[in-house]
Amino acid sequence: MRLEHQNHLAQLIDQTKARIIFLFHDNPIDLLRQKKLSVQIFKQFKQNQIRLPSLKEHAEDLDEYLRKFIAQYNVKYGKQIVGVQEEALKWLYSRTWKNNLQELSSVMEQAVQFANHEYIRKEDFNDILKNTDDHTQLGCSVIDLNKPLAEIEKDIIWKVLQEEEMNQTRAAKRLGINRSTLWRKLK
């Protein structure tokens, strides 16, 4: 939000009795220094700040989140994944998780989808990693255009299917193909 809009918002907040919650992806003090945050807005919330630590700062909670996401996506995709192999688990612990739980959830959803074994293995993350490492912005992934056309098409189809919650009819409509064509491409 531009500074003049922030200043206008600050005036409106002063006139209301509502409680307002501000959520910042970056540190508000850094935003203030960079003149990307209104001084008036900062003054309004500086006394009542709640800092939510990053997932990296609470790595001990990762196992619990992994179990939750595996169970959730097992149900969604009709899978029976039991857990994560040790090598893959080490990799998960070593990640920065810039987008915290959103990124972890997205990675685990794709891992459960693509896994063909009881346990998610490091290899199951390889294709996911190409699209998520340093490219994930709140669940959005970048398609690798250096792949062959068939693989790019597959990535696009899977991305649209995920966005449409695996509803093939809606995905086919978005892709501009009929459902039987989508079904053939999925095979």
C-alpha cells in the first residue's frame, strides 16, 4: 500500500473503535527505515506487537506439522503415506521455509501427490524442489521452461489441478480442453 494510502488509513483508524490487525511479511522497523511504512501506522501498533517466530526458529515443531499435512493430504488424494524417510526428513529440517507453513504445506501436498511408496523419499522432492526453491511466493511456483515441452505441459496441468482441488472438470475448462483429453494427458 502506498504511503499516502497508509496515512489516510491511519486517520480512519483513529476515528474508529475497531481493533485492527496488521500482518507484515517483513520486519516493520525495516519497512519504516525504507520509507515503505507510514510513521502514523507504526505508532498505532508499536505498543501491541506480537511476533510470530518463523518455522526455522521452531524446527522442533516440524515433525508435528509433517504428520498433520501427510494425514490431511492422504485424505484429499486417497493416499496411504506413512511418513518421511530419514534423508528426506534431514532435507526438510535444513530448509529455510521463507513462507513458513504455507510453503511447507504446499511442498508436502505435492510430495504426497507424487509419492508412490509408503514413505516420502528425497527423490519425491526433486521435481518439487525445482519449482519451489527460491521461487515460491505464497504458494505460487515457477514453471521451468528449460524442460521438454511434454514435461512443461505436465507441470501446468498439475498446477491447475491443484488450484482446482483436483476437480478434473474445472481444470479441463480452465485449460481449454475437454475432460477426456485431460484424462488422456494425465495417463
